[in-house]
Amino acid sequence: MNTYRMEPIAGGFRVTETFADGNIDIRDFETDAAARIWIVRRATIANMSNLARWLWGNAPKPRG
């Protein structure tokens, strides 16, 4: 699961997204609201992707 850290910087806010494999993505935003919206959207996409993988792996397998 990805983790997110938001911190104030000169002129806005910086969000650091850390992926499960250790890679990071850093984004800068002018407002607190814009940063939070980006975090929610990214987390929602990641959660839907994880849910889809889980559902696919746990779906009943066809016989034969």
C-alpha cells in the first residue's frame, strides 16, 4: 500500500507518495486543498486497483 506525506513548503505544499516497492513520487501544490484532493484521488485509484486484483484472485474458477 502506498503512503503519503504532506508538508508545507515556500509557496505551497509538497506531497511525497511512497510506493510499496520503495519508489517515490513528489508533487508540489499551491494550496492545501489541491494537495489533499490529489492524495485522495491517488489513494482511491490505488485502492480500486488492489480491490480489483483481490476480487480477480478470489473469483470462483470455472470447472474444466
